[in-house]
Amino acid sequence: MNMGKAETIAAIATPAGPGALGIVRLSGPEACAVAGRVFRGGADDPGSFESHTVHFGRVVSNGETLDTVLLTVMRAPRSYTGEDTVELSCHGGRVVLGRVLGAVVAAGARPAEPGEFTLRAFLNGKMDLAQAEAVQALIAAESELGARVAAEQLQGRLSAEIESLRDGLVEILAEIEAAIDFPDEGI
């Protein structure tokens, strides 16, 4: 996996196939700048947009409008990855999403590798390893129970239980070591 921390990455964040909506997600230090190179929506540039705001406009490449979109800006650290993130909500479908992704890549983003957004969330301390693994389990869940278990793991319940067990074991270990080091003290 190409993990250039300073790179801005982009990928289609919704399942393949036709649908009413599809999302192209960008994450990294240049997410707003890259989006600004393809987004036309009034006089403002995405770099000036406040965090957690949505803006209507168009994605343009080489003078051609590719789609009308809603652009959402999420500034670091208050995003999934902990980095500046921009989502372009487009019309669904393989062709339009591919064209929009191609435009943001041409504008300076690197295509993300599978799981790279979640990897960045893990590396930036937004989730622990168990939660990162839960993302894949939730995506792959084929039953209500599987989805429920994965969602609880994603919320950190497994990690909290493991931490509680760890704390108890550390306490027991400290008592054992104290008893070995100071046998005459009655510990």
C-alpha cells in the first residue's frame, strides 16, 4: 500500500452499480484544493468553506460539466480519517462516478487503495485496530446479527472489554510482583 502521508487520496465510496446517488471521497491535506480545481458552485472556493457544510454546484473537467453535485467539507480532525475530507455526492452509476473520480485524480489526488481511508483513520487515532476490522465486518455482514455485532465492535465495545481485562491483569501482575519482591511484607 502506498502510504504517502502527505498525499491526498480519492475513491468511489459507494457500491458499484446504478443508483440515485454515488459518492466520490477525497481525504488528505489537499482535499479542498483538489476539489476546488473541479468544483464550480458560486464565487466561493471549497478551501474557504466551513467544516461540515454542504454546497451545491457542478464538477467540471476540461470545460465540460460532468455532473451536478453536492460537495460536503469535513475539516480535520473532525472527519472519518482525521484529515481534511471532501465528499462529492453525484448521481449514481458507474460512468458518471468514474468520470468524477477521473477528474479529481487529474486535479491532483491519488487513487486510494482498498481500505486506505480506514487505514488512515486508524493511523490518525480515530479508531483502534478492532474498530478498523469492524468496518470490514459491517460492510460484509449478511445477517442482522452479523451487522449488529460488527456495529457494536465499531462503537468500541470489544476494545473497552479488552481494556478492562487488561487493567485487571496489570493489577494482578503488580500484586504478584510485589509479593515476590517483598515476601516478608505480607502483601
